[in-house]
Amino acid sequence: MTLSLDYAALSDVGRVRRNNEDSAYAGPNLLLLADGMGGAAAGEVASAAAVQVIRKLDKPGISGEDMIEALAGAVHRANERLSELVEEDPEREGMGSTVTALMFDGQQLGMAHLGDSRAYRMRDGLLYQLSHDHTFVQSLVDEGRISKEEAFTHPHRNLILRVLDGRPDSDPDLEILDVRAGDRLMLCSDGLPDYVSDEVIAASMAGGTPDSVVVELITHALEAGSNDNVTCVVADVVETQPSSGTNAQLVGAAAELAQGGTGRGEPTVVVPGGHGHGGGHGHGGALDPEELRYAPRAPKRFPWLRRIAVVVVLLGLILGGGWFAYSWTQNQYYVGTDGDYVAIFKGMDEDIPGLTLSKVYEKQALQVDKLPTYSREQVESNIQADDLPGARTIVSELQRAADECAKPKPTPTPKPSTPVPSKPVTSAPPATVKPPTTTPTTSPSPGAVNPDDCDGVR
């Protein structure tokens, strides 16, 4: 059985603010809400941009686990769009937006959530929160340090920890949810649950049509003194054709900016007797709470200068490391061959394209052909030295080996043979056999001469 959504969306700027930073969208296959933040840093631009990118998922043909992949990709693209907007106008640095989206395939829901906007489901008269707030006070509740009731009145209840802000770490929560006919779904910005209790929300959700419910919920928030924008999206899961039709609904900043409305927005202004804190910048009042929602992320000035500085530092580290490594190689010595002669080389015997790491430091008068076989093979393979005196000591040992091989070999004088008288063979007592003794052997030094090696001297 294929189900459908009967939906309604409504957004109110509230009684305090002059610009709406909330954006919402409702369509046959997608319910979406984004709450912009950053005050004068264009929160409405952030929420509108997020909605305009993610709303493209409102189309049939995506179902099951594919909804999760589609939602993750759309949120990632929205995050990239926010990064582009900051690049275009550095004064937007610091803006951000929550994202809560429910994708519908006719049988189940795919949810993506980032921030403190909320998703609810009413089933069999019970209200259940589908999303999990990414806020400071919610982390205190999760750790058991405060109760849910204390979180409702906590002075830092608006401090958000995760948000869509153009940075690479903006990953949403993703989940597949079951749905059935008779369920009622609701998305809202924090302007509602921060001022209206779950009991009041549940009472409003229990009856009426989606259109009447969104009006009633926003009215409750305004009457409770909400000093924020308030936005709600309500949808009933039905088996029949939806009475709302299949036309998409776009509300809040996304709709106003699409019509050339709010533009870059104005500073928040608090009406006398309101419940807000302070006014806009330049009036000596306290900071707008919206600008503190994901503090302490101070706006960065001249981001391009920062990036150039980072590149310069990285290049400096690379060049400095390379120079240090090259300097180290030039303090190394080894003994090798330069043509037909033994030579002391300075550097490392390594081949790197375009770079010479060694050169002849001292050429010796010792010819390679005058060395015994073993010493000659050592020199031709290069003999590493600890330092320059060590290299000269190796050359001295090689010279001594060459001198040993250069000495004339004595001619042995033959001796006259003397007949040996035969002796009677007698049985000898058995000899006591002693185990052979072994003598440890070591590799010969460059100057050690084995007489047989001198046969190779040319």
C-alpha cells in the first residue's frame, strides 16, 4: 500500500525580529526546515540557500536506503553552497543554518538532521521526538548532569554545537524511520519548543488539519513570549489523495529571498517590553542571542590572507625540511672509485633525478687495480665512513693492503727426498678423540690481506 502526505507549512517572523531567518519547504516527497543564525551575518541567506539546494530531492523514484545517500549528498552540497557564499562576501563569515529533513517514498521516511530544529511524530495519541538536539544543554542531559526539565530553562539552552556552516565537519545524523497511515509528522524551528512544552505541543497535534495545527502551534509560541522566528511544517500520512494537493509550499526567508524580499536582512531590534536581549550592533546593547548560538566561532576576517599564510607556512616547512636533509647528506663521507683511482667522496651515494648528493672530496694516488680482490670489491661498492678522518683511515688500510700484495713472493727451495724406512705395522692403542675447537671468524677489514686475494692484483 502506497501512502501519501497531506501537508502545510507556515512561518512567522515573531514579535521581536524584523527579519525572518527561518526557511521551510513541504512537498509530496520532502518536508524540510532550516533555521539560519548569525544575526547580521546573514542567517536568512544561510537557511534559504540550504533549502533551495536540498528541496531538489522532492521527486519520486528515490526509496529505501537510497534516501539516506541522497540526503547526505544534498546536505553536503548545501554546505558547499554556504562556503561559496562566504567566499563571495567575507562579511557572511559566521553564518550558519540548522537542517532537518524528512524524505518520503510512500512507505518509509529518511531523516537528515543537523542542529536544534526538531522533528516529531504523533502516533496513537503519543508524541515522540524523532531528532536529537545538537546543543550544549542536550549534551548535559545525555551525560545525566541536568534533567530535561532543567534544560528547558537553562541559560545556555540556545548554544548549538553542530550546524551547517560551510566547514568540512558539518555531517548530519541520518536514519530510516517507519511510517504508517494515521501518523502525523511535524518539523519546527527552536522558536516553538524553547517556549512551548511538549504537553501543549501534543495537545495541538492531537486534532485538526495540518493547516489549523501550524497556526495553533505558532500562536502558542507567540503567546508564550517567543522572541524568535517560529516556523512549523505539519504533515499527515494518509491512504487517500491529500487534500492539500501536490503543490509544494515554500515559506520563510527562502520564499522572501526568491521574491526579492529580505535581501541581506537588518539587525535585530527589540521592541520595548519584549523578551529579547539588546538590539543591533552600534547601539551599545547586548549581543543578539542569534549571534551567540554557535559561539565561540569568532568571524574570521580576510580569509584569503589566512589561506595564503597557511600555504606560505607549509612551503616553508617543506623547504626547511628539504634543506635540513640536504645539509645532513653533505656531512657524510665514503670511499669509492673515481675512474681508475681510489677517492674520498663527500655526500651520499644516492641517485635523485635533478639533484647531485655527492662529489669527489679527495682523489688518492692509489690505483684500484693494485688492490687485492676483496678490497677492490669493497671500494667498488663504496665503503661508508663515520667522518672525514674515518675515510682517511680506510684509505690508509687500503694502501697497506696494496703494499702487502706488491711485495715479491719468496720462491720455495726444493729439498732432497730421503727414503723413509719401513716400519712393522703394529696395533696402536685407540686414540682419545677430542672435539674440534672452533675459532670465531670476522669479516676482514679493507686492509686485511688474504694471500689468495693478491692473485687478483692487476
